[in-house]
Amino acid sequence: MGSRLFLSRKLLGIPGILIAMLAMQSSHPIPNATQPAPTEKPCHICEEGLPTAVTTSVPMPSTRETATPTPLPGACQECRLSADRIYALSTMAARVRASAEPGMGAAIVRGFLFWMQGCPHCQEVLYGVLPELERRYGDELEIWLVELGTQEEVDSLFQVAAAFGVPKERVGVPLLILGDDVLTGSKQIPAEMPGLVERALKMGGLPLPENEVLSALLDSAHATPFTIEVTLPGGEAQPASMEHECPPSGYGLAVGVLIGMAVALLYGWAAVAQAYRGWKMPLPPAAWERAIPWLTVAGMAVAGYLAYVETQDVPAVCGPLGDCNAVQSSPYASFLGLIPVGWLGLIGYVPIFLAWLWIKSQRGLLKGWAGVTLFGLTNFGLLFSLYLTYLEPFVIRAVCLLCLTSSVIMTLLFLLSIETFLDALANEETQRASR
């Protein structure tokens, strides 16, 4: 019993260490609505990650007449604009074009901003840049937002960019068009947009760019005006167009994996607690332990690829669901802003593999300690993976299939390490009884 208490105290220290690390991570400055952190490049547009439910072609009228359109096909009821709302926007767009004629009204600078859900750079511009400029210029600045939610809308962005001389490989979001100027990313937009607006106002304003695709987006109400309609408790402004967000692609899968991880963790702890009382709960067969090295190698491969993406600043292969690039470009992709999470995963799998080798090469007391070490490492890895998996659907609002794969691998390693840990406890008790 003494050895059990000793090992229990050792294991109880694992959650405490993890909590301290997560507290340090949460205290690290993260870009917020009022202080966006400059970033070098815009978000990569992962066409494969577009929601399949809304990829139905939406007809874009080529005329400038405003008519009551029908709701977007395949769109969720809570997130897509109603027909009445679209009609109101179409009418507003017609008034905007009329007021933009020469000699009509005061000087106004008008432009378009393309953005996408799950893009942290877009969040920085929408939360930190546009609200400040709207407060400064008021009615003198009018920005129309185009959210990229369908494949057709992404194709429209590529067409517009090509018309302004921007090749497809250089297109990303956020992308701002003011007159003949095209700005991209959350560094270039805040750095150059205020000066462009100031110069345009001194010259009598800036009309909407003359482009057939942009006119179609405006007429079909795919473009919505940026306005500050919602004030959050902390006083930060939130664009009305982002008040209701659709669940990100892969949301259900991420939540399902998160629940499975939590259930596995609680079941493992319950199995250990019951073993202390002399009761045996069903666990994976001991023969399944042979899968530990293969799972560890697979985990190292996934973590190594994510580390490569994070450090080399290259787009990730996202797969059929989610947006790995949005997750990898979020502030949570690095621990304390210093160490990429992919590197942490790669470093974490190595001692798990070494602990398994230790178990196979030792006998007696040393083998018991190796079993305890393996169980402790997988406990720590599963807890940290739970935290990271929670961030994806609920905080980052983007899902990374590769990250979920690593989480599933760590969950399996934890379940397979329970029997090894219990064997270590039993061997320790046997050796103490024989002395």
C-alpha cells in the first residue's frame, strides 16, 4: 500500500504541471479586437475546406436592376440572410451607386473587403482596423464586406484579383480593394489603408471600383456594408456581419473527438481507482500493447509535418474537412508565442517511444518505473491534446484534421498504457511482499 500511495502522489502532480503550463499559455498576449498583432501574410484560401452544404451555385444577376432574390440554396437558416434582408441590401446598393455619380453628395471613399470565417488575419482587420477607421471618418468611409462561403464566391475573388493584376497564387484574405489599389493581409491593410483613405478624401472621394464581378456581388446582396452594431461587454466593437457564425467545417467531428477523449480519460482514471480497490474494469488486451510503437511513430510523423508547416510558413494539406491553415496561423499554434505546438508534439512522442523500449528491455523494479513513466507521459499528452482540441471548434473556429489525428493517436496510447501501469503496480506489490 505504501508504494501505491507514493506512485499516486507522483501521478497527481501531472495535472498540476499541465494546469500551470496552460495558465502560462493563456496569459500570453494574444491579438484581440482592439490591438491586432501585425502578421506578414494573408490567410491561405483552402478551396477544399469550403462547406459542401453551400457549394451550390448561386446565380449572380448581371443587370443593375434590383429585384427580390430568393434565399441562398443549401444555407443554414440561422446564418444566411433572409430574402427580405437581401432585398433591403439590394435596394441600399442601388442607392449607393446613385449617390456615387459625379456631383452627388459629399466626398465618400468606398471599397470592398473579401474575408473568410476562421481566418485570424480577417478577424484582426474586422475587429481592430475597420472599427477605428469608421470612428475616425464616419460616413466618409464605406466598406462593403464579401464573405467567402461558397466555391463560386472564391472564384469571384480570383476573377476580381486577376482584373486588378494579382495572380492567383498571390491571392489571400483579407483582401481590400480601394479604387485601383489592392491590399492584402493584416499588416499591409492597417499600414496603407489610412493613407489611401486620407488622400482619396482630399481629392473628392473614391467611388466603388468599376468591375463586372464586383457589381454582380453588390446587386445580388453577396456584399454587405460594414457597420458597428454590436458592442461587446468589454467595449470592443464587433461587425454586424459576424454576429452570427455558422459552425466551422468539421465542427461535428471535432466535438465528437473531444467527447471521446474526455470519456477515455475519465474511464482510464476510473480503471486505476478501481484497481486500487481490487476491482478490475475491462481494458484493452495486453497483446494490443504491440501497437504502441506504431502509434508513436505515426504520431511523430503527424507532429513532424505540422512542425514543418509552422516553421517553414507553407500551406498545409487540409484534407476534405476543416482548415488546417487557419489553425496553424492562429495565435494558439505556438506555446507562449515561442515554441510551435507541432514541435511540442514531436518532442512529446519521443519519450513515449523510449519509455516503451525501456519496458521491453528491463526487468523488475526498473520495468515498473518504465510503466509508470509511460502512463504519466500519455496522461500529460492526453490532457494537453484535450485543451488543443477544445480550442479548434470553440475558440479558433477552425478545425485541423491532422491535429485531430494526433489527438486520437494520443488517446489510444493512453488507453494502451493503463494495463502497463497496473502491471507495474502489481509487480511492485509482489516484490515488496517477498522481501
